[in-house]
Amino acid sequence: MGIRLPSMIHNVKHIIKGKSLHCRNQPDVPKGHVAIYVGEMQRKRFVVPISYLSHPSFQDLLNRAEEEFGFNPPMGCLTIPCREEAFINLASTLQASS
């Protein structure tokens, strides 16, 4: 099983540039970052650097989101179906390693 990085990044860009104005025109998302909704039942919004998208652990979450939602996420934005604590731990690890 190989990582489909170019494909996944293209798919994330497709979601980000999709038709939902709710996600696209948010002034609080700085350049080089992306808003992501995380959670299994209730979803919380996080803003993370785009560089996180290429990390293998983050790719696993993106693959999981693709399997669950396809390319029509429920929030109209990039949505990752995992526990908030798991996402925070991953983001903290990525931030510490950069």
C-alpha cells in the first residue's frame, strides 16, 4: 500500500476550493493554512498549516475521511472523523517536529 500524496493533496484542494462559501471565505484562516473540522459526533474547527497535509500520519486521517465521506464532507469543508484528542496529539507532534 503506497501513499497517494499527489492524489490526496489534489483531493484536499478540491474540497477546499469547492462550492461551499462557508469554508472558502473565512478571514481568520491565514495564508498557508487550512480550516479542518475534527470529531466523531460534535466537530470542532482547527486551523493548521498546509504542510501538515503531506505528513504520513495526517495522510492516514485524510484517507479515513475519504473512506467515510468521499468528496462531499458533511460540513462542506475538510472534515476528519477522529477523536479530537487524537487530532490534537498528532498536531502537537507535527508542530514539535517542525
